Amino acid sequence: MNFAAIAGGVCEFILQNPAPSCIFGGSLDCHDTSGDNNVPPLTIFHVDMNFVCYRQDYLRSLLARIAKMGYNAVLWELEDKVQLDTCPDACWSEAMSKKQFASILNYSQELGLEPIPLLQTVGHGEYIMKHPSYAHLRVQPDRIDCYCTSSQQAKDFLRTLTAEYMDLFGKVRYFHFGGDEAYVFATCPKCRSAAQSIGPNKLYANHIKEVAAPAIAAGARPGIWCDMVMHHPDQVEAIDKNFVIWDWNYWDNDQSPKQARIWGEGWRNLEKIDSALLKKIPELLDENGRIRSFYAVDMLKRLGYEVVLCSSSRCGLESLFCPRHGLHVGNIAGAAKKAANTGILGHCVTSWAVRINSLDLQELLLALEPAARNNPDTSADEAAAIAGKDLFGVDPSDFIKAADMISQYFVFGVSGSQVGSGIQWNRLKDSTLPPKDYAFKCMRFWRETDDENLSYPHLKQQLLDARGPITEGIELMKQFSLKVTTQRGREVVAQWLLAGDMQLKMNDLGQELFAIFENRATRGADEMISLSKSLRRQFTDWALTWMTPECAQHNASLIFDHLIEAFEEGCLQSA
């Protein structure tokens, strides 16, 4: 099929014949749930294929489990893991064929899971633009993450890719066009001039409307992440009301937070929320003068947008081996209740695969969403107890405590940190292997940085402080395992015990690496090399239960090879 021709023709049609605000070029209902009690809200799970090429049998098992829990939609972020005609040289070597993915998609629909494609069209194009043949699409020559919104070549490419997605997914009600974390958006001279002329949000919306034309013409309602448009709260209404805004918030819960994240400005406590900010965002405070949890939902609703609130079961500052369980319990439950109580379009539990740890460890977190949604008057802990009792057959309190302790964050073993692991996702997110001497380069950076959270003493102490809780958590999890009465519950607990074991081993490696850096090595290089390689094999065997073989090996290299290299070099000069 000539996707380029389709995309070009459709784009010309849609630009010359703007669609009505609710139905775009077809008869498909835009699924406006306001005032319609017969239409269930969207309960979405995010399947992210960045960094992970999933085994097809594992995907089928996952889909069956979430459908049984009560989810009714899947947000599919394919990246380079399905073979595409538009960019065949940018696809992963083990990528599914279109026929194979169509089979997975058909299976998910038989389970009652509505498909929602997610295609990044502004930022996070790393998986494509890291390849030299697509370098001309970049907004900056040395940045592989962001498309140039003034480039006709970029627009044509993305329209063609959109058309191919529509051919792959068929008729869909919603199509998510990404757009988050576009750090260098509108930084080339042409883009900068356009942003100054019409405003950044209008430039952003015009670009996505143009590249989304094939989907819009086929009846799909476009969606975008919230963060880039929320950088300019006084310009939000430059975004057409036909756009669904996907509000991602991975830190709030059902309690009034101590700080509010203001996009583009960082975090503000109550004392720093002044009248000028409240004029722009009056929803920041509730009727009692406290910071409002998930405030952007209320703001976007007031402005007339359909909203999907997004929580997370796996996101930032996570261990490679397990998600930060305590953080996610409150976040997912709070978001589910917020969505239920405000009548928005839906709630999506995101799970960012760049963190690499297994989705099996997130089982209770995924079950928590329907438990909280169906019991909106309960606390997060009460909703977790409901979900956990079903999963394990017994009171899950000890499991939750143990998971919280095991999931300690420390810098060694964290994926997604530009200076912590070699996985350069903040700027690149391209799974490129780290450079030579990376571990010690990080340590030199930590020693010299002015950032207190990345300072050498802080990270060293963080590593030391984590060991005790992890050890205690493993013992508590072992005790809990003796009480579990369900087969699936036993499998989940076994996964957590494995993750805890790898957490402790990585902690050992990290402590010894600090010792080497300080010229006070306590163990021989041969011993540490052997331990590093053993942990690498353990992780690889684990990863093979849900990843394809080459993908598992590659991710093991991302995590461990620079550490093994550091131990092979031994006590290199640290100064």
C-alpha cells in the first residue's frame, strides 16, 4: 500500500475541509462520555515496547490478565518493535511482523480491549532519528529526540507513518500522538520564529493536526500528552478542543500534596503559590486552600477538554529489578478515584519499559486500578487490600510492606538516569550502550556536581541505607509466601524474591565500586568480575521469560557491561 500517497491526499482533504468538532471526517462517535451513563469510561493499560521486544506468548498472557481485572483498552506504544514499511531500517531485528501483531491485536479485541495507538510525533523519536538515514528530520543536528516541526520532510514522514498505523490498527476511536518531553521543541530558527509569531502551543497543535490528518479523516480523535501545553497555561486554549489531553501525573495521590508540579517551573510548596500563578491556574488550590491533587484534570475540564488521567506502575527513579511499590499504590488508587469522581474520559495506568523490570512485579498495582475505581470511597490502602486479597487469597499487608522495602532506590542499577547507568534516556532513550569508562566517569561527575541529589556523598549514603530495608523486605516476603493460597499469587511473590536477590547483589557491586574509586578495594578484581557476570546471567535468564533473546542480551549489556568493565580495569586512577 502506498502510505505516502494516502497520507498526502488525506492531509490535503482534511486541511481544506475541516471536520466538525465531534466527528472527524466519518461517522465514528468521538466517545464523549459527558452526560452518557451508558458509555463506560476508558480503563487503559499502557503497553510500552521501548527497550523491550516482548515475547508474543507473554503479551497474550498479559492481555488476558488485564482483561480479567477489568481493563477495557490498551494504549499501544510500538516504537520499533513491529516491522513497518515507512521506516524498515529503523525496526528492531526481532520486531514482530504486521501479521503477527495483527494476531495479537485481534486477540486483545476478543478479550474486550479497545486498541489505542500511540505514535510519538514531536519528542521521543529517538528510535527513528538515531539512525543516520533519518537525521534530516531532527530539529537539532546533535539531538535525536525531537522532530523539526518546520520541516516538510518530517511532516510527510510522520503523516505516512500515521497512515501506516491506521492500516495496521484499522478503525479506532482514539489515536495518541505523544508529544511529551520535547526538550528542544521549536529551537531551530524557523520553528523559533513561528513560535514567536503564533505561540508555542499553536505551533505544537498545528504540527500534530497536520501529521495526524490520516487518522482524523478516518474518524479517530487525536490525543496528546499534557506537559508541553501545560508549560504555557495561559495558552492552553490554542489547542483545539477535539484533542484529548492525556494528563500524566505519577506523584499525586488521594491526599493533598505538599508540593505541586508546575510544568516548566518545577515544584512549588503552598507558600510559593502566589496570586499570579493562581490567576493562570485557579485549580491549584482546593476549597480549603490546600494544594489540589491532580489539579490539571480540573483545569482542563474547566477549559472544555476531554481528559484521560494517567498514573503509573513503573516510572522514574526505579530500580532495574522492581518498581517503587509504595509510590505507585497511592498514585494509581488516587488517580482511579479522581477519574471516577470527576467523570472524565478515562484513566490510564502507564508502565514505562525503559525501567526494564518485569510487568509480573506490577500485578497488584494493575489490579489496584479497578479495585479503587469500583470502590471510590475507600482509601488507597483499603483498595490495595481488596486487590491483594483477590490476588493472594490472604491479607496482603505483609506483601505490601515487603515490596516497599525491597524496592529501595539506589543509583547503581537504576535505569533511565543519564549519569547513573549508561541508559541515556533523558536525552536519547535509544538503548545505546554506554561509552568506555562510563562507571568512573559517572563517579567523577558526582564528585564535582553542585546538584545535591547527585552528589557523591549523597549517592554513596543512599546505597548504604538501602541494604538494610532490602534485606528485611526479603525476609518478610519469604514469610508471606508461606501464607499465599493462589497459584498466581505464588508466582508474583517468587518474582519479588528474585528481584530482591538481584537488588542485594547490585548493592554489593555498587558498594565495592565506590571502594575501588576511593582506592580502598576490599575484594579482588577476579571475585567482582565473577559476581558481576553471574548477576548478568541471572538477569538475562529472568528477562528471557518476557523478552525475545536478542533483546534480553542487549538489555543485560546496557545494565552490566560498563560495570564489568570497571571491575576488569580494577583500581584505575580515580582522580
